[in-house]
Amino acid sequence: MKKYLKVCSIIVIAILLFVIGFFLYCFISLRMTQKSTREQLAADGLYNPVSAGDVELNMPVFGSSDAPYTVVALPGSHDALFAAQIKAFSESAGDDCRFVIADRPGYGVSEVSKQEITPEYAVECARTALQNAGIQKPYVLMPHSLGGLYATYWESTYPDEIAGVLFLDTVTPADADVLQNTAQSDDDKQMAWMCKTGLMRIFVGNYKSVDARLLPEQLQEDAALLQNYNFCNDSLASEDAHLGDSAKTVMNAVKTNEIPKIYISTDCSTDAEYEEAVRFRFGVPEGEEPEELTEWIADMKAAAYDDAAKQERTAFLEQLGNCEQVNIPGIHAIYMQKPEAVAEQLHRLFGQIG
């Protein structure tokens, strides 16, 4: 009996040591991979850590510091690829501006914060990081999608810091169907824990986003590094959990002003425009007719704004003041599909700023 118990004890201890060793391996492997990721992205100009107070934000800068306009780009929801996307877009924008990426905590290679992600906190992080990076005001804000909430709060609360705003198909506080508080599910918590411990990389491997295909080939590897660095974490969950409340905060903060603003919508109105957008989004060349093409087009039509939503958007933009609407039919990330058309509107905005 004693011999049996001794054997069982040895087996239990061996199993415990194996489990502890496996977790240590996952954790150390994750940290080593993240270190090499930061080094690679830094070498490619896509990693520039700047203190935002309690966290470090990744704040890459593209373009000359002598450029007359500083464009601060704000990502959409969970968009880890945004720095690579704006680097690609900057090639179409000309030499009269430089781009600064203002990631939020938990995005890409930016640190995860212990604070709740609200408009007040996110904007203060960006303002602090810009100041610490020596980026001089005023700024031209260029938000995409959810970034529009933060840009609206910023230009309403600190108008002296903002020279103009180019909204890239952004949500508005009126988008109630999109902006709802979303509690973190048990699956989300488990995934965040697996990402934090390194288990996700071992059991799932690297996540590949379809959006990476929209980038030039030389940026696709960097996009994968950005996407997989820490793609599920507490800061992203916190942002989702406050979406509805954040919309109310922004709506209450809005103050009509004369800051020049251009809102680019991406509404398609013809079958040809929908098909063009879908072919670009999924990389389907002209002449090819995959079975999924019709379904993809139908899905895009179903997700499009109806007339009532467009009217609510127009009413909100009028409330902002001095905001012109320009429609460029295409995908949500229109700056990837039609960078020249978006760059043209950016330069029109510069002309209004003077």
C-alpha cells in the first residue's frame, strides 16, 4: 500500500511539474515573441512607445516634422491594423502633412490599462502622449469608425487644440443599434486569459484578418504582427462595455463650433457600386464569379444605412457645425479602397483651415 501511494504521489508531482512547466513555457514564449514583434515593428517604423500617463501607447509618426499639418489618426473598434493602414494611405497624401497614430490602450502593441476605457480617459491618454512625444498643436483629427466618438468629444471639449476634422465613415452618438454596452462574456474572459498567458498562440496560432489583404505586400507581415500581439484583452472589453454610455457622454459634450469638418460617408446606391466594393474587400478580380459573391453583396446591402439612419446622421453633423458631407461609395475602410479620393478631401480640408 505504501509503495502504491508513493507511486501515485510521484505521478501527481510529475503532472503538476509538467503543468507548471508548460505554463511557464507558454508565458516566456509569449514575452519573447512580443519582444521580437516590437523590435521588428520598430525597425519598420510602426512601433513608437510614448507614455500616456499610466500606460504606454504606440504612436507611430509618418512624414516630416516640418510639414504644415499634423494629422492625428484615431482607429475604429478593435482595429489593430490601423497603423499599417495609415502608413499605406500616407503614400497617397502628399508631403504637406505628417500622420500620427493615436492608438487607444489595448490596441495593437499599446499597453493594456487598468482604467475603464471612456471618452474622457481615451482622449486624455491621446493628449498626454502627444504632449510627451513633442507633437505640437493644433491637430487635424482623422478618425475612422468608432474613432469618431473620441474625435467628437475631443473637438467639442478642447476646440483650441483642433484645426479640423476629417471623419472617415465614423459612427455617431445617434447609432444606437451599434453603440450598446456589451458585457464581457465568459468566453471573452477566457480568451483574454488565454492571450495573456500565451496559451492562445500555442493552441490557436496566429489570427489572420481579411483586412490584411487590403495592404501592400510589404506591410502584410507587419499587419499580422500588429493583429496577433494582444488581440483580445481587458481594455478592448472595457471599451465595448461602455459603448452606450460613451455615446451619451459624447452627445452631452457636443458644442457647435466653426472648426472645419468634412464627413466622408461610403453609401453605395447602385449594384455596380456594391459589387465594386465587395470585389475589393474580398480580393475578387473582375471576370471571376465565385459562388459567395452574390451573398457578400447581399450582406453589404443589408448592413447599409437606411434613409432614417442617414437623416439622423445628417442631423447630428449639422449639430456639430461647419461640417460638410461627402459621399465616396465603397467599403467601410474607404481610405484603403480609394486613397486618392480620400486624400483629395483631406487637402480640401487643409484649404478650409488656411
